[in-house]
Amino acid sequence: RHGREAVDAFAGEVLQLIHRLRPALDGSPAAWPNSRGRLASAIARDLANAVEALDIAVEQLYVQTESLEAAHQALEIERRSSQELFDGSPDGYLVTDPNGVILRANRRAGDLFACSPDDLVGELLPALVLDHHRPSLQAAIAAFDLRDWEGEWIGQGISSAGLPFSLALTAAVVRHEDGSVYRVRWSLRDVSSRPTAD
């Protein structure tokens, strides 16, 4: 911001110099200072100051650009690290919007449903469980508006090949400052060795 302000200030100085030079270029000696030498000296001094201001502005812009690039690189490294942890988890993970629409899915979640993680994006989470278990999951998602979810939901998931499996879900709700639901982070596990909800 400061660099941009300095460049704007320099542009203003250049415009002022142009206005000062115009009478001389138009051949109007009455508008000059007492002598050509003093006019040239004043213009040279102002130009030197303007160039110095430009140098400072450019240096500030370089510094700001380098800082932004460094911050961008740090964020990109952090994003990649987070994605690697997300994808490399032994548990399945999903991120949904407040309505249960899947926004992100890791590899393990794709494995559980026998599909690519990308294929899960855009799907409704309740659509991934057997029909008679959907109402309870939909009710749990709707209840996030009132309270966080404690414990886990257990039911029958269904793979892309139509094969059912025992599925356990736990959820962590991310909220806006006003308390409304922003995102829901889901952990998924195959619990076929445990009893399922009927």
C-alpha cells in the first residue's frame, strides 16, 4: 500500500513539473523565474527529488512483492502439508457444507465407498447410506444448527458397487462467529466387526 501511495505521489510531482515546463515550451518568458539558469536549476532539483521518490517507491514495491511471494510460498507449503495429512490418514475424512453436500474427500473415504475421492465431491452424505438409515443421518445433520454432535452415528454405508458395509461417522462442526454452521468435518470408519443400527 505504501509503495502504491509513493508511486501516486510521484505521478503528481511529474504532472506539476509538466505544468511548470509548459510555459517555457510555449515560449512565454514572463512565466519563467528570473533567468533561464534558475529555471533549469529548479527543474533539475525537482526532477532529482522526483526520481529519488520513484526509486524509494520502486524499492518499497520490490520489498512488498518479495514479502507477498514468501507468504504465498509458506501458505502453499502449509496447504500441501495439510493435504498430505488429509489424504494419508488411515481413516476416511469428508468435509461437507451445512446441508451435508460433500466438498472434500480423502483417499480412504474413496476406498470405503469403492470410488475415487473426486466422485464423492458434490454428493449428499446421506445418499451414501442405505435408504432406511438416511432419515437418522439427515436429522443429525439438521441438528447441527442447534448443537454440536456428540458420540458417533453408526449405520450401513453403500459402496459405488451397491455393496453395504457397517459405517461409523463422527463429526466436528466449524462455525461462523454468529454460531451458524460453516463446515462439518467427518471421520469415517468401517466397523463391520461391530453391531450396526437397524
